[in-house]
Amino acid sequence: MKNKVKTLPCILLIMALLLTPGRQISGQEKVNVSFGAGFLETLNIGIRYQLNQSQIGLSIGTWPSESGSWFDWNSLISISGDFYYHFGGFSEFSDLRPWYGRIGLDFIRIGWDDAIENNLEPHFRIGRDFYFNRAFGFSLDAGVGFFIINESGFSPVVPALGTSFFYRF
């Protein structure tokens, strides 16, 4: 009985691979690098890996601090991981559809003189890529984020906004 349970998923996987056209498996793979700004992903640099109409992205960011102002922290670091699914419209410069849904997770660490605050915020966004040519473009997205770890006292629900310039390899 145990062999049948292990064998069935293997057979189904082999059949799926054999019946799926090769073009859909290999897809179009591209790498994008970006520079952007967002709430709560701050000023950031990032990278996205594309496969067909999906992308997986990672970015790291910070925000400058000014002594004596509300932004008077010693350090602020944000790390974001995102999944993009492109679903609508067409572009003359890319086979990647310009409209996308974005699901991600932001980790924000704020270092003050006497404390460190950690925040974790998943977000859900809708956005669009605007292409200047085959290599350069601009992204703009908006949505909502929910804090699941909130040591900074932010509102539990926040707007999630982002914009970036990107270069496609």
C-alpha cells in the first residue's frame, strides 16, 4: 500500500511533464534590476526574475534620517520579497503583459538610540509597467498592507504604494 501511495504522485508528475508542451515549461526567462521608492519598502534597489507572465522579486532599502526631525532614527532597513503575476494588456516593447497583481512581504527594522523595532507587513497590490523601450521601464502600483508584527505602533492597515525604474537584461 505504501508503494502505491508513493508511486501514484510520481506517475502523475511524469505524465504532466510529458503532456505539457516544451515551450510552456522553458518559458521566457529574464532578469530585471530596479531602483524605486515605496511605502513601506523605502528607497530600494531590487532584482526580479521572470518566467512567462510571472516574476519573483527581492529588494532591500533604507530611508535617510535627519537629526531633530520625526525621521531621527539611527538606521532603517527594509527587505521585501514579492510575487508578480502579469495578466492584462499588451506592450509593443515586451511580451510581458503590463498590468500585474503583486503579493509580497516587507520586513522593516528601525534602530533608535535606545530600542530596535521590527515590523512585518504582507501586502496586496495592483500595478502597471510602462516601457520606454525594450530595456527600460517604469512601474507604479498601489494596494493595501496589514501588519502582523507591529512594534512601531503603525496603524494595523496601511496603504501600500510603490514606484520604480527598471532595466531588463
